[in-house]
Amino acid sequence: MDKELSKQIEFMFARLNRVGGHSFPAPGALASTLERFVDKSVTTVDVGVTSEAVTRFATAAIEMWHRSLHSFLISASLTDASPIWASVSGYYSSHYAVRGFAHLFGVFQLHREKRIVYLKKDNNHYVFHIEKKNGNDREHKFYWKHASEHPFLAGDPFFYPNLENLPQSDGAHRNKANYWDHINRFPVFNPLNQEVLTRRIERIANMEFSDVPIPNADSFPDIVSIQVVAYHRIVKFRRALDEILKSKNRFWNVHRKPSWCPDTMTFNVVDPVFVALYARIE
């Protein structure tokens, strides 16, 4: 991992080593904190950071990853009971993982203020670079584009822009589940149970493939692909923080396996065949 990125993330998490492991700020804390830095008289500005604001990037990233993890568990549970909601929650599992990475990289959109905040290094100091949003900065597309183009994720086949104009894309599959009429996928509803969830997680975690299974709207509901890419994105986030923080950060030690997460969620993956082949070539 790039040394500068490691230093930035360590800086973001440093203050959390001195607080209780369960000390999440109030809902909307990062947005309300960053709004104080906005100057509406200019379209771009660089301002000095505060430790409070920087720390809230870290907690926002973890909370977003928790949303991703929780959404994946919901998707896995609903695989047979509701293909539509398994698809929707599976998509949002991926979206929350991607957005978690964006916050980890120091990026946040301010919806009310119509601004984008970037944590950047200016010589030996960190600053917030704040610029006005434009019409193309829709949340999902923006975060997916930024995360997939970041040097840490660039080239990772599980991270790519969120497109909607191609059938084989996360966005097109999500739009079909959310907006199309006459989907008509309503199997007999069976109460959810632990055994179903366990089997599903084990299947996703142990699945072998040679190409990343990008969700395809033409194969709706492409639940297997939706869940596979979400699961791998969840694991990627966890491994990234484990690599940087190791076991040194009290806050991450608590939240890397939240209390509500079942033991069947092992965060193990079978690396794609092409990854193994590439490693041998290198």
C-alpha cells in the first residue's frame, strides 16, 4: 500500500485510539462538521483541518462499511424469499462498501451545501479542499468513479465506475430492480432462518471463478453476481484497514467484527483464478 495513503489513514484513526471502542458520533456528524468550513462566496477553497473533522472521516468510513456488511446479510437471507429485495440490498451492500472506501480516501459530498470535500496533503500539512458540485456529481456515480480511479483500487477488477447504460453493470441491474414495471418475482414467502443464511454465505465465500461476475440486468435477478461482488468489496475494505492499522487501533479492533455479525461471516474469499495466475507471472 502507498505510504502516503497509510499515513493519511493512520492520521484519521489516531484520535480513536484514545476513545472507547463504541464511541460513534451522532448521525450526520461528519456532514454537520464539514458544513462549518463551507464559504458560499467562493466555488473552491482550501482550509486547515481539525482533528475532530478528520476523525469523523474515519468513523464515517467504518459506519458505511457496517451498512455494507448488514446489507449483504439481508441480501443473503432474502435470496430465495425475495429476489427483488435480495437484488436491491445486495446492490446497496456494494454501494456502501465503495462509499466507505471513498471516505477512507478522504472524500465526502455535502448534499445540502452542494459541495465536495477532499482531504489533501499540502506540503507537510493536511487541508480540506472544498469545491462546488456540478450537475454530473450524482452520489452513486461520483463515489464509484472516485474510488475505482484511486491508486489503491485502480486495476482491482471488483472496483469500476457505476454505469447505467450497459446491461452488464451494477447500476443497470439496480435500476431494473427499483424502477421497472412487471418484474413479477414473488415466490412463496418462507420465514428467514439461520441455516439458509449460513449456506448462502458459505457458497459465496467459497465460490471459484475466472472472471469477476459483473451483475447483468439482462439476467435479472442476477443475485449470485450481486452478492459475490458485494462480498469481495466488503472483504477488501476489512483487509485494507487490517493491513494499515493491524491490531494497534482500539476502535477498529472492536468494529472489524461487529457484535451483531454472525460467526458464519468469516470474511474469507477464494481469490479469482486470474489473480493467482497474475501473481505467478509477477
